[in-house]
Amino acid sequence: MTLAVRQNLTLTPDPRRVIVKLFVPGEDAAVVRTRAQALIDRVAHLDEEETGRLLRDTFGRFGGRHRDLDGTFHHHYDLVRHRIARARDLSFTAQLLLGAYFSHEYAVEAAALCNPSMVAHPDQTGLGTGQLRVAVSLRQIGEGHLSSIGFATAVLGPGHQLTVADRSGPLVVGQRVGVRHRRDLLAAGLAEENCDNEVTATVLDALPDRYDEATFERVLANLPPDLLSRSTGLGTLEHLRRTNTGSYATTFPADTALHQRVLWPATPAESNGMEDARFVRFTDDSGPVYRATYTAYDGRRIASRALASSDLRRFEITPMRGPGVRNKGVALFPRTVGGRHLALCRADGETIGLTCLDGENRWQEPVPLHAPRDSWELIQVGNCGSPIETDDGWLVLTHGVGPMRRYAIGALLLDLHRPERVVAHLPGVLLAPDDAGRDGYVPNVVYSCGGLIHTGELWLPYGASDARVGFATVPVAALIAAMVQSPPPGGRDG
């Protein structure tokens, strides 16, 4: 019996979805010096008539594709004006034109679109009976395999109907804004990086539980000189600042639609990508909030990050610390269980585990839940998003990797009150690459970062071979009925 039914609608990468990035000629090539200074000199020697004509032509070509393009050009000019010998002599038109020469378009999903997750949208107005508006997060991959987080809006129902809203319009990268840092996260980060000395101890002792950037810098400035004069003093200050920058906030204008918002790498730790966001609508006594985890990548190392948002417009990003989150694939539970904050993880790279947040905001050593066992998952297993609460237990969608690195999706059921216990599992594959979707940027892959249940159906968005995003539905009752009792840890199916 086929449980999962693929929908006809597919999202494909759209090369027209572009942002404007800073461009410094020569920095991307193996040269001994930047070409920026020579470019500045050439532009500065243009007469005012030619400068105006070039700027008008640039706005004519690109103005309709971007929001506040003149503001972006002036910002990029500000970033390079230190190279200009007589910046005061340049007209405003010349400044904007210089900014245009130091800018370029970047297609955020020109290479691939994949690994979606789905949560209820904050706006549920104007819907009919049996409908649910959802926010779909997307991993967007552009030139250089650089990933960012984008969004789409869709409406589920009635029945199996699915409508995805138009994704056109200028994109907006979030603006970084002030955030109140957490002392316990700074302490956990320093401990994880084995940075424990008199300087760090003095700083942590002087900081309040929550602090802003000004307070942080004031504490550093007031450190005793005899600490700073030690051989490790300046290095520790740099380490403190680098660790502190892991927490930040970004916000978008209120008049931007969700699909226009792009969460773009903003710290060194994520400079080469923000990958595989797993969103969940978390509920506690204070009300619902959107939370997510993603993988930060700097080109050499990966790190787990968490974000939180009440409205999907302002996002607060924090590092995740502890042995439970030392690898990819962390997925948060949608509520506390027995007073505990829990998450699924794959700390050893191949086993689904359960980790708990301790009082010092460190994710503890995980309890193994499910190791590679069946033929389709012998290389590794992991989750496909946050657990979904049902009356029968926590429904966990899994991914497994088999021969020829073929990814497929399966399912587990965890005890509702003791999620350390696996109650049942699907004795086969729920969704696998088909002939129509096996080819792409990364062939032979189906992968999801999270679905939801609506009117008794599991709605599952999935990436197909990292080339496109599809959608499938599964009757929840039939899925659970098809599961078989799981053996105790260390046992095998009969």
C-alpha cells in the first residue's frame, strides 16, 4: 500500500530572485592587490554629465528589481570611501555611481532550492472552511554553493488542495539590529572552546544575565591593566568578541511579504551558508513562538544555531552549545515534555538521538533512539524535522541513506510522555526518489526539514535531489496503523 501521495505542484529555483551584494574587484581572484583603487580613480575622473547618464542607465536597468537601490549604493560607497583621497570633492551622483560599481546582483537560488520545513503562518485571516495558511522555509543555494534561508506562503485545503502564493517582487536582506545577549550562552561558548582564564572569569563575573553591546564593551574597557598586559590578554579579548557575535538579531520592514525576506549570513561562523532550517511553532505558558535550528557553515566547520521569532519578521539568532548539538540535524520539540526542553539530534553523525537542555543552556549528551538498521538506511539515519504530536505519540519523520547515497524518508513513533522510548517504526520507506525526481543538483535524494498535520493529513514538503521542492500528503491514521512495535534498544526486528 502506498501511503504517501505526491502533489502535482512543484517549486523550482527562480534565478530572478536576486539581492545586491558588495563587490570589490580583485578580491575574488588570486592577485596580490585589490583593483578597487584603480576603479575609484577611473570613476572619479568621469565628468558630471557622463556620471549622471551612467547612473540613470543603471537605475533604469536595475531599479525595478530591488528595493531602495539608491540607499544600497550609498551604503556600499560608505564602505569603500576610505580609499578615496578627496571624497569630499565627489558629488552625490558620483558617490552613488561609485556605489553601483562596487555592487553586484546575486541570485540566491540560482543553483538549487531544497530542504523545506512547514509551520502554520502567523496570519490566518480570510480563509475558508478546512483551509490553513502555512509558512514554508526553504534552503536557497546560489553561486559558490552559498546557502541562505528563504520563504514561501501556501494554503492547504480544503481536502488535498494546495496553493502556493506568488514569490515575485524585490527581495530584502534582514537588517541587523541590537539584541540583548545572554551571559549563560557566552559562558557555555567559552567553556566549549576551552577558553577559561582570569580575563574570561572577570568578564563573566561583571556581566549581568542579559546585556547589550554597549555593556559588553564597557566591561571589556574596564578590565584591570594587569590582566590585559598578560601574554594571553589581547587574544582572549578577541576570543570574547568573536564568541559574543554568535548572538544577533535581524529584522525586516513591516511592509515586506514573507516570500521577500531572506535570512542572509551575518557572522563569520555562517559566512559560507545557513543550511537546512527546521522551523517549529513552539508553545508554552507565554504563548506560541516560532523557533528553528539551522547549520552555520564557515567553509571549514559547521555549528548549530537556533533562531526565535514571534512574527517571522524579527529573528533572534543564538548559538547552540553542548555535546548534543555538535553535528547537523538538530530538531526542537514543539513544547516542553515533563518540564524539559528536548531536541532530536545526530551527534555521532549516524544515529538519531534525544538531547535535553540543562540549566546552563547546554544540550546534554544524547540518548540513542534509532541507529542504522534496515538496508535503505545503513549509512546513516537522521530526522526530517521536529517531532509532531499525535494522540498515539510523537511522530518523527526520519531520513536514511542507502546504496549509492540514496536518501529516503521513514517514520518512528516515540512515547508521548517518555520520548526516550521508541514505541513503533514504519517497517519500510515512506517516500523515496522516483524516476521523475531522482536527477538534480544532488541526485537520488528526498529530504525534508519538517511537516505538519492538518485535518488528519500529514503535509510533507520535501526537497527532490536538491533541485526542486515537492509536496506529499499522508493519512496520519493509516501511517500509524502501518507501524510495527519497535524492539528494545540493541534488539532487531524479527
